[in-house]
Amino acid sequence: MLRALLSSVFLISIVGTALAAEPNADRKSELLYRLKHDCGSCHGMTLKGGLGPALLPASIKEHSNEFLIDVIRDGVAGTPMPPWGVELSQDEAAWLVKKLRAGVSHEN
């Protein structure tokens, strides 16, 4: 009984956290704009690579979500990759990773 209760509490906390992590529609638009333009200025406007590596689903598949979130938020020392953690929350960086894994449309 206790095990089932603890499992339920754990599951509810995970689901609740995932739901709370989703940015609102306006913030999603801002994040996609920044991804296409700010990230695109180094990673290529279609994210196929440039000064920085490609950010296409196939090129990031070997990296964990945690690694990619850390790179976005903390930058990479000794490279032009700046830390975006001052401007992006952990949840927003995770949402960007999710979008990158799905592929980013460059229409609009």
C-alpha cells in the first residue's frame, strides 16, 4: 500500500512538473524567434551549422537532453558559445531542446 502511494505521489510530481515547464504561447514565439535568429547567427540560419555545429535532430541525437540544456544555459568555455542561462530558465532551455529534437521549421 505504501509503495503504491509513494509511486502515485512520484508520478503526480513528475507530471505536474512537466506541465508547469511548458512556456506560454507568447514566450514560445519569443523562444522560436531567438532560436532561429540568435542561435542561427552562429549555427546557420537553417541550423545546419556555421561557426557553431549543426543543431538538426540527426546531429544532436548522440547528446542527452541534460547535456544540451547545460550547453545552452552555461555556454562552452573557450568557444564563442555564450551562456544563455541569464535569459533562459531551465524549463525554457528544455523546451528548446525538445523543439530541436523535433526539427525546427524555418517558414515565416
